[in-house]
Amino acid sequence: MHRLVDQLTGDQLREIRTHTLRLVHSSEQAESDSWPPAFFGSVRAGRSDVAARTEEILAEGLGHDE
């Protein structure tokens, strides 16, 4: 990548910088505007209220086979 950039002219570098900044800013804006975030709901336990069931989960051995 560094060698490719070294081959560019000053005008080309300015154009690439402008385009790159536009891409970065548009992705930052898209991330901040989206709710819920992309990771939200990515893990589904299938059981509700895990905190209230701590003792039960520990008694089950955290799902590990002995």
C-alpha cells in the first residue's frame, strides 16, 4: 500500500484524501444514527432473567459435561 501511495501525484493524493474522509465521516454518521447498534441482540440465551437464575445456572454446572 505504501509503495502504491508513493506513486501518486499530489493532486491524486488530495483527491484520495477527500474521498477517504468522506467515507470515514459517512460511516461514523451511519453508526451513530443506527439504534439499536449492530451487535444488539446478537446473543440470545433462550432463557430470561439470567441474573435471577444465577444459583440455578451454577447448579447446572454452566452446561459443562462432567
